[in-house]
Amino acid sequence: MSNMFMFVLFLDLEKTFDYIIREFLLGLPRGHVDPQMQHFLNIGLGQETTQELLNGIAQHGSVLYKLGVDPKVAALVNSLHTNTWFRYEDLQTIIVTSKGGRQGCKLGAIIFNMVYARALTMLRTKLEQHGIILQVRWNYLLFIFVVRTYLLMLLFSCVVVWFSFLLLLLVLSLFVVVGSFVTFCCSLIILFSCFLIIVGFVVICDCWFIF
């Protein structure tokens, strides 16, 4: 990992939805007449990106093909995304889209997620080939420490709840016998005891759900 650059990549997924390359998932559009290279250049891809995309499709095929989707279903989905268009109310002409998912279509999110997953898989494969992927090591001592910490929290919470109940019973007993000032003090102690009981139960429930 020495002598390597590091970077953080941020993606705007909302905008990415409108810029995914459909051919990644669906293959080339139905009825296309341009050569494959020219088709991708026409939709705004660079020469290097186009060549890499063509190599990936030639090697692995489309995502639907790789997943074993029935060819008729794949052709139907492809047709739904060929020459898609939309229009604004103020415009008299339509706008044809060649990239991105169909806004408002139930398939849009599915197609986006499948293309995004394929891209992440390819990125991970390339990083692994260069030995850049970081592996998380399992440390059983850390697990033991976490379990011990939660057990101690659980034990402490049970003790707090138990003593709070005893304190509450004691205060209620004094509340019956003594005067107004002590009554005021007892009320404060009762509120504090109830607070401790609630906190104790919250911690106990938290530990219970974690385990």
C-alpha cells in the first residue's frame, strides 16, 4: 500500500439515475443501425470509455443475459428503453433520451440498482487485481470485550433498578408518617427513583435487543 494515492469518491445518485448507460444492462438498443463504437460516441461517451464498455459487454454480455433472464423478457425491457422520450408542458417538441432510467417507471429503480451493482463489482475486481482492497481482520478479543461491556451494563442496570425500587418503597413508607418538608424531599427522591428505573429499563432493553 506504500507509494499509492488515496482519494474519496462522492456520487450524486439522484443525477446518476439520469445518466446510467442502459446498454450495460440491456445490450444495444433494438433496431440500431450505427456501428457499436459510433453508437456510444453518439450518446456522449469518450473513446476510451466506449472501448472499455464494448470490451466488457463482449466479455461478459449484458447484465440481463448474465443473470439468465429469458431472452423475450430482456427484449421487452430493451424495447421499453429504446428511443424513450419526454416533454415539458411549455415545449411543443419532445426530448428523446438515450441514457438514464425512465422517470416514473417501476423498472427505473431496479435497472439503476442493477447497473450500479455491476459497476461496483467491476470496480472492486479492478482494485483487487491491484491489491488495493482493504481486508477487515476478525479479532475475537474485540468481540469478547464488547460482550463483556454489554454484560456489565446489563448487570449495572439491573442493580440500579433493584435499588431504585427499594428506595422508592422506603420513601413511600416515610411519606405516610412524616411532615410536609420531608414530603417535599420524598417527592424529589421519588422522581429521581422513577428516572433511575426508566434509565435502567432502557439500558436493559437495549442490551437485550443487541444480543
